[in-house]
Amino acid sequence: MRYHPTNFGILLCLLANLLCGVAGKEAKQSSSPNFASALKSAEDAESKESFVEAYELYIVAGKLNAKDASVPIGLAACLEGMKETEEAALVLERACKSEPNNIALWRALSQLSVRSGDFIRAEQAAEKMLSINPKSMEALSILADLQLQRQDGDAARQLANKMIAVDPQNRAGYITLARSYFEADNDAAKEIAVLDQATKALPHDGQLYSTLATYFRNQGDLANKKTSGLQKAMLWWQVAERAYKLAIENEPNNDRMRVDFANLLAEQHKYAEAIVQAEVALKINPKNLDAKTLEQKIHSAKSDLAGQLKRWLK
């Protein structure tokens, strides 16, 4: 069941007074037990993707407390779930106009706009977030992502460096910085510098290294598909190897990381090292089917190579 778009116009008008009362509060603040209960019912229905029901429940919640940003944010989420993205944006824009200093509302509008492909509106909303809070990591991240989509590595790097300056312990800045080099500029040498920088700032963040390793490996795989791209691919893979080793050093019992590393090693025909990682992964988690499959593929590949060598020697 979907509301007809023309009906949404009527509903939006009816919601005008409700949304104009949104006060400068973050999402999920409540003024009474009744509101809290109504809000939870709406959120539960939304989580089950019962968007029509959730929409109506958010309306009820809004009548109990028109000053909570959860209401327009929830209404917009339901409209988006019903494929009425523009109506969802209108709800949030009206709420933002009513309460221009509510960063939660601008965040919701920016994120919705990114998902719907309206990058101009997303950028404007993120810029508004920054005007409210110049240290908003979410706003900086959104703006950096938009610059990466435009293939503007320099602009993305400026934003990534701002993220790192705001919080040197937040991995998002280093990931964004790394992405600016491989998504926009394809510069493996600069990636090594980013990895060094991240290592100094977050020496024990295995998840950061694993994420960077995945990016480096993917870039190597892309380079390897190009004519005469093996040399470039090898450079990317070497950076990825180093990142995986750092990741595993910090999370030695992470079987998923070890399987990913083993796959990278196997791609480069480093079968002995790959087998070691796959076997350790199986010891950590005997039910890891990816490790079992990889181990079988490596043994098969080694047998094929041995057979080819024998035929060649004959």
C-alpha cells in the first residue's frame, strides 16, 4: 500500500503546524511517557518496514510532542521507505526552516539527499551543519564523499585533513584521506604515507588497517586488469600486504582478516604464506567456509603448477 503523491501534498500541509513547532533538540528527546511510548511504537513499525503504519504513528507522536526532531526525521524515513523521496525531503526542509540550528535535522536532510542523488542539496545541508558545528565529523565526511564523487582529490584531502585535525584518533579521516588518493588520483606512493600517518596516530586499530588493506587490494586488482598493469598492481598489493599484517598483528584472532589476507597472497601465487593464514583462520574458526574453500583452491593451484612444471621439464 502506498499513499498517492497528491495525497502527500495535502498531508504535508496538515503537517505544517506540527513541524513548525520542532525545537532545537537532538533526536529522541521526549517530554512525557506517552510521547516516549508513541515514539517507540513508530520506531518499531519503521524497523519492520511497515512504513504506512509507522508514518501514522509518528503523526500521533508529533501531536504529543511537536518539539522533538525525531518526529520529522521519522516521517521522512517512512516517506523514503515508501519511495516518496521528494516528499521526505520537503518534510525535512520544512523542519529545518522552522528550526535552522538543529543539526540533527540538517544531518537527516543531507544524508537523505546523498541517498537520493541530490548532491547539491546534500552539500548545502552539510555546509549548514558545519556552520552550526565547525567540527562536525559527519558534515566533513559527507562533503569529502561528495568531492570524491566529483573526482576532486585535492578538495577531498583538505576535508580529510580537517577531520584528522578535529580528531586524530578517528579512523574516518585516514580512510577518507586514503580514498582521496586511490579514487581520485590513483597514487600508490601517497597511500604509503597515509598508512604511515595512520600507524603513528592509531597504532592498535586493526579495523582501520583492515579497511585500508581492502581498498589497496581492490585498487591493485583494478590495475591488474589493465594492459601492462601488473607492475602497478604489485605496488598496490605490497601496500595492502603491509596493512593486513598490521591488522592481524592487532587482531590475531580475527579469522576474517586472515582469510582476506590469504586471498591476497594467493592472488600473487604466494601459496605457502596463503596456506598458513588459511590454516590459522580455520583453527580460530573451524566453521569458516571461506577458509576451507580457499585452502582447497590453493592446494589445487599448487598441483596444477607442479604438473605444468613436470611437463615443461620433459
